[in-house]
Amino acid sequence: MKSGKIILNFVLHFIFLVICVPLMGFSLTTNTISSNSFLKDPDTIVSSGNVFKLGFFTPENTTNRYLGIFYTFSEKTVVWVANRDKPLKEDSSNIVTISKDGNLVLIDGRNQTIWSVNAKTSHENTILQIQDNGNLILQDNATGSIIWESFSYPTDTFLPTVKVFDNLTTGEKTLASSWKNGSDPAVGSFMTGLEALNIPQFFIWKNHRPYWRSGPWNNQIFIGVQDAYDVYLDYFSVLNNHAGIIYLTGPNQGKFFMKFSLNSSGSLVQTVWNNEKKDWDIIWSSPENECDVYGTCGPFGICNAQNSPICSCLRGFEPVNKEEWERRNWTSGCSRRKQLECDQSNNTGGSRGNGDGFLKLKLMKVPDFAEQFPSGQEDECRSRCLRNCSCIAYAYDRNIGCMFWSKSLIDVQRFASVGYDLYVRLSASELGNNKVKELFIIIAAVAVIFCISILIFIVWCQMIKRKGGKTKNEKIFEAGQIFSLDSTAIAIKDESQQVNIEELPLFTFEMLANVTYQFHDNNLLGKGGFGPVYKGKLTNGKEIAIKRLSVASGQGMEEFMNEVILISKLQHRNLVRLHGCCVEKEEKMLIYEYMPNKSLDICLFDPTHPSRNILNWTKRFGIIEGIGRGLLYLHKDSRLRIIHRDLKPSNVLLDEDWNPKISDFGMARIFGGNQDHANTARVMGTYGYMAPEYAMEGRFSEKSDVYSFGVLMLEIVKGKKNSHYYNHEWSLGLLGCAWKLWSENNVLAFTDENIADSNLEEEIVRCIQIALLCVQEFPKDRPVIQTVLSMLNHEILDLPTPKQPIFAEKWNGLHGGSSQPISQVGFSINGVTLSVLNGR
Ligand SMILES: *[C@@H]1O[C@H](CO)[C@@H](O)[C@H](O)[C@H]1NC(C)=O
Ligand SMILES: *[C@@H]1O[C@H](CO)[C@@H](O)[C@H](O)[C@H]1NC(C)=O
Ligand SMILES: *[C@@H]1O[C@H](CO)[C@@H](O)[C@H](O)[C@H]1NC(C)=O
Ligand SMILES: *[C@@H]1O[C@H](CO)[C@@H](O)[C@H](O)[C@H]1NC(C)=O
Ligand SMILES: *[C@@H]1O[C@H](CO)[C@@H](O)[C@H](O)[C@H]1NC(C)=O
């Protein structure tokens, strides 16, 4: 699924539709039916904003008539069907009306009641209304109370403002079910809804058996949905009304038309209306592949869509039925090879020596049937699980706490780049065996490396002898140059100047594999958007960081080299220095200097990290300035104009003196001379740092980097990560809080406790104001980076007043549950009455 596309479409239409759609078509019909009126086939009633219609329709390849709700601008898109199991014949005397007892009824030409709402009403004066969010409501005309609504009885579609309930007390659920097929809206084999027991998950069921599962809700996303991690998909929330009723709710209807439909082959498909194409764009759907199908690999099996075959047993487990397994029928799954030694009597201290241990699996979709135990620490999950013999696995999430599993592990999947660490309990002997194996492999690898090093050394010595010791230091890396580009092939586009390839050292794959122990996980420094980063130590003792670009980057070899050579010419104290690269077969790697203080996000957001306290205001301000200068160099001072596009704390590295160095600019977009902004079909970046116009329309410019810089400044002041910060009391995210507290002159309440100091207040206020200028909605309102630096340096003294940032409103929409358009949802300063703020 292309994440970029999702975001791109998302608000393109958002903006488009609000302007265009209300102008389309017109209708003089009302939006209500009362007890003394009726709706006759083929008439319709239309919602007040002209979005939805209630009326009769005929699906394709049939003559049956149904009563349904559809869009005014796309009448074949039916979102709800009344008489789905009882079709009408084509007949102009089919009518919908309100019966004597106040219920909604559908009556055919022979005066037979075909379908009705059987709400128990004693209300005689009821009225039926079609609303702009697609909800059909039957209400008591006198009191206005809702007697029945179509949102509680969905057909196959969930519309944005719907609430999907799971009432744990009564067992009642809001379920949508698929059509039988495109011409028959009768109840099909698939159903979808929320399952709130333990930790809420979203499900698709096939014939009442689980078919797909979203994974647990962690108060932000469903953690088993890969696209939810880096994409602007997190506009749901799951809420608990404290009466055992849990419900999921989507965004407010807002200005775009989006829906989730369960189609007749069991896919839950999210689509957005594309007003140019006059059609629906698919922006997400699940299940995407066989691994997404519930329990494909059976109990204790693990599914990896990148492997062939996709199923394997967890380590320490073997197929229950070998023969079936080999025939690729994985349904019976795997069973434990060695029984656990768990025995509560002698394993109280959780000692690992002769008890059990845990195998760590990374990037996992966690199994079904998790039990929750709220806890702030991962260690506690481990010790609790170890103490309890029925616990066979655990995982940890900051919002959920501990997740424990007993009995079986089912529907386990390994994702490509996101996911959780899952710890599976194994007997110590099972783990021990593998320790020995691992050790053996390491010894073998070391031996091989040793031999190769000696060989290289000999070859090198001979080369030196031959060249008479003229070799430059960098030449060490070139042992066996593999990239056979003759130097004329590489030309800088705008300078038409040839590059001497010797300027950029080429490393061989083999050598990089060796210095990282075959890219062993122990050498993994982290994972960036483009692939994992490893630490290595060259034979001359120099430490390097190696970024292994994922194969999927899809860039041609020559373009890649062109870009890398250009980038290698950038030199600035606030940019990470590129040492060289490696291009071999499918592999592309970039070699950077190694930064001992790691990245800013670790220093800033990890509460256990010692450097959080080292980073006082002076250091933090220095970091802000340094990043600004690095950005200025990219935008203006280098011979090229470079837009970074993914500026965030994890891309800012810190050297031993806490000087910030921007990294990852390697894959940024290099601009031609007088281009001001560009569009991209592939939005790369990270939710929380992307400017609205980039996230939503794929338009980027220097100003979108300025936006990310503004977010970064606020994070540095607050010491909290934008995407993880949410103030429940005010229903506001980081940007919203900053704005609110700034406009109330209470900036110290926003500041990280470690640096909050009233002597610094003026400085901090200024900094926040500059940050707020950077995160304004419209690019034209944001200052360019030179101006930002001048403001920071007090060269510009009078600062303009920032406008309210747009994402300040994001969360509010989710919690209000009202149906105001998004533009009005944000908190209005006047509307919010604030009593005393909790100072510290
Ligand atoms: C339809 O049936 C209702 C009762 O079921 C009756 O009161 C009404 O008169 C009938 N209408 C016609 C047109 O036959
Ligand atoms: C749809 O299903 C109905 C019955 O369930 C069947 O009669 C009809 O042929 C099907 N139509 C298509 C196009 O498959
Ligand atoms: C259901 O949606 C999936 C994913 O978009 C698609 O591949 C499939 O063809 C759809 N099925 C039908 C019957 O439309
Ligand atoms: C796979 O194995 C299960 C259990 O033995 C059996 O019920 C099922 O029919 C088999 N499926 C196929 C496709 O062979
Ligand atoms: C052990 O774990 C099981 C399953 O998670 C749970 O039901 C049980 O209460 C736990 N026992 C103790 C003593 O914590």
C-alpha cells in the first residue's frame, strides 16, 4: 500500500470537495419524511448539504428494487440498504412512510409491508431525516430524541462519523456485513466490527470465524496494521464510555468523502472520492496478502510475506503434521519441541539458569488473545511473565503496558519494517543450544574475516610497494574497486563538470559486511526511512556508520551515483559527512562518519537516557541554531538547492560536543535553479513533521522543511515527541498546546521541566513564537530559514504574530463526536474557558 498516496489523496479531496460539491446539482426536495407524507419510487429525499440521498435503486444485472442511501454525486455508490434481504419488484407504487405507531415502513404496490423498523415507540409524531453524514434518523418530533438510526444498523459501509460499538455488558455490537455479490445486497459471508474484550481490535469475520485482525489498539493506532505506523491513518479513536460500552469513531465528516466498505470478497476497503476522476480512489485495503489472513500459519507458526514459503514455525517449535506442512497446508500449526521447565515451586525468583528464557522476535504483528496488564516498564512484563507458568509470551507497549499470552500464539506475522518485539518463552536448553550454534557461527565468521583481512593486507602492501607509497589514505577503502564507471560517465547536471571518481571512496560489499559482522543485529544502530544503519570499525580504527538502502528504493545505479557524488561535495559543520559509498549488484550503501552521541531523539525523548539532563537550555538552543544553520546551507549556501524533506530528531545526530549534524539529506530532492516547489507522487516523510501541503498534496518546498524545523524546535523545548504527545485535558497535541499556552502567556508550563527557569522565560517565549511562525498552515506565512536564524539571533527583534497551526485541531475532531465541519472543530480561544493552569 502506498502511504504517500493515502496522504496525497486525503486532503486533496478534502479541499476540493468542500468548494465544488455543494455546487453540483440541485434539489428542491426536503430532507425529511413525516407521518403525513411519503416517499414514492423513484423520488428521493436529499440531505440539507446535498451530500446523501435516500431513495430506490436497482443494482446492476438485476431488476430488483431496494431502498437505500447513496451519494448525490455518485448514485451508484450505495452506502446503506434497508430491505437488503427482501427485494421489491419494480413498481411505481412502492412507498416509504411512517406508520401509525411511528415506525418507518416500506410498503409495496400490493399494500404489503416489506420492511420496517421495529423500534418500540409510543411516539406518534415521528419524523425521518437524512443527514449530511449519511445517517438516516427517526426522531420524536416533539422531543427530538432519536428512536432509530441507520448508523446503528450498517449494511457494508462505515461512514466517517459512525460509532462502531461493542457493548461488553449486553454483547451487542455494530456490525457491517458484505453484500452477497455486486447484484445482491443480501447478507454475505463477511462481517466486520470491533472486538473490545481485553484490548480492542478490529476484525473481519468470514462465516463467523476470524478472517482478518487489526491487532490491538494502543490509544493511537491499531498496531497490527502496517500502514498505520507511518501514515496519516490515525484519525480513529477507540473510546470507553465507562458502562462497558466501547466504540470506535472516525474523523469528523469534514470536507472530504471517505468510507470504509467491506466488499463481497472480504476486503475492507478505504476509498476517497476523487472529484477530478469522478470515481473513488482506493487508499487502503486489508487483508493485503495471505499473511494478513487470520491464522494462515496456524498456532505457533509465523508468517512472513517476504519469505517463500511464507510460513515457518517459531524457533523451538516444529510442525504438528510434517507431511501436511510440506504440502503447504499450515492450518494445524506447530508444537513445542522441548517442554518448558516451568515449575512454579522452584522458579519463583525468575532465575534463568535452569528455568526458561525468552526468545526475542522483532518487527512482529503480535498474536491474538493478548491479555493486558498496565505497566510502565518492559522489565516488569518480563519478570511477571517468567513468574507465571501459564504465560508463554509477552510484549510491551508504552500505552498498553504489558501484553501477555497464554495457551497459544496465533496469527503471528513478521512485518518488513515496523512492528513490536515479541518475547516467546522457551526452555533454557532450547535457547542454550542456539547460543552454542551462534557462538560457533561467530567464531567461524571471525576466522574468515581474519583470513580475508590478512589477504587484503598483503595485497595492499604490494600495491603500496608498486605505487611507491603514493596512495592517499582513502585508497585503503578501495581494495578491489568494483564500480566500473569510467569517470566521464558521471557528469554533474547543472555544472557540466566532470567528477573525478577518486574524490569519493568506493567500498566493497564484502568489506562492509566484514566490518559489521555480516550486518549483524548487534551492530545495528537504528532504522531510517530508507533502511537499517549499522556501525562498523575500519581496519584503521576509524568508526563509521553504514546505511544500507533498501532494495525497494528503485533508483537507477547511475542516478544514484550522480546524486551521491553531489552530496559528497556538501561540507558543513552541521551536516553529517559522507565518507563513501558502495554499489554492488542490488546493494546500495552510504558510509557516514559515526556520531558517538547518537541521535537527538534518543537524547531528548528517552526519559532514562542520561543526556536528557545534560541538555540544558544553552545546549538545546545551540542545537536549534546548529540545525538551522545546516538547513540554511542546504537551502541556500551550497551550490545546490536541497530540500531535506524528512527533518526530524532521529535524523539529527550529535557529535561529542553536542553539535547537531543533519543526516539523511542524501536522498533529499535536489532542486534545479529556479524551481520554487515541486510535486511528488511519493510522499516520503514522517507523520508529525510533514507540513500540511506536503502531507496532503505532495507539494514540497523550502517552506516544508521550515515547518519540520518548527516542530523540531517545539520538541526540543518540550522534550516530548510530537506524535506521542497528547494533552487529554485540553484534547490537544503538541502544536496545539504550544499555541494555547503561548497565546495565554504561560509558556513555562509548556517547557520541559529540566530547563524551565523563569530567568530564561523571555528566551523561551521567543523561541516558541518563532517555532509557531514556522508551523503555520500556509507556506507563504512561514519565514524562510535565513529569517528564522535572524530571529533566533535577535537580528530581527519584532516578531510577527503566528496564526493557529492547523494540526492543533487534529485531536479535537476525534473526541467531540459532533458533526461540525473540520474548519470549525478546532478549539476556539474564545470558546475555551480555562480556570487555573497547573503550574509546577
Ligand atoms: C393498506 O393496508 C392498511 C392496513 O394494513 C389499510 O389500513 C389501508 O387502507 C390499505 N390501503 C390500501 C390503499 O389498500
Ligand atoms: C449473486 O448471488 C445470487 C444469489 O445469491 C445469484 O443468484 C446471482 O447469480 C449472483 N450474481 C452474480 C453476478 O454472481
Ligand atoms: C474487494 O477489494 C479488493 C481490494 O481492493 C479487490 O482486490 C477485490 O477484487 C474486491 N472484490 C470485489 C468483489 O470487488
Ligand atoms: C489442511 O489440513 C486440515 C487439518 O488436517 C484439514 O482439515 C484441511 O482440509 C486441509 N486443507 C487442505 C486445503 O488440504
Ligand atoms: C497467570 O497467567 C494467567 C493467564 O495469563 C492468568 O489467568 C493468571 O491469573 C496468572 N496467575 C497469576 C498468579 O498471576
